[in-house]
Amino acid sequence: MQKIYFLGTCSTCKRLMNDWNPGNDVQLKDIKSDPITEEKIDQMAELAGSDEALFSRRAMK
């Protein structure tokens, strides 16, 4: 099963979830109400090649 991690308080995330409608075969994980563990981040970073690839810096100013 695929998982999508999103921030439930983010208006962009909310808009994308409403527009995209990922379906029943995708598990949605709100990181605000269900935080990601350090172990899980390490696993995802290993798969992605770096931890920088996991996060968007677009909103950072």
C-alpha cells in the first residue's frame, strides 16, 4: 500500500488532496496528528537518496 504524508493544516495540501482524490489503495498520513518517527524518516531518506529529497523548502523564507 502506498502512503502519502501531508500536513493537515497546510492549505496547499488540503487543496491538492481535494483535487487529486488518491483512492482507496493509498493511505493518507497527516503528520500533524500522527508524527513521523525518526526511524521512518531514515528509511524514507535511504530510499530517496537523501533526506533533502523528502521535504520541500518552498515555504521557507
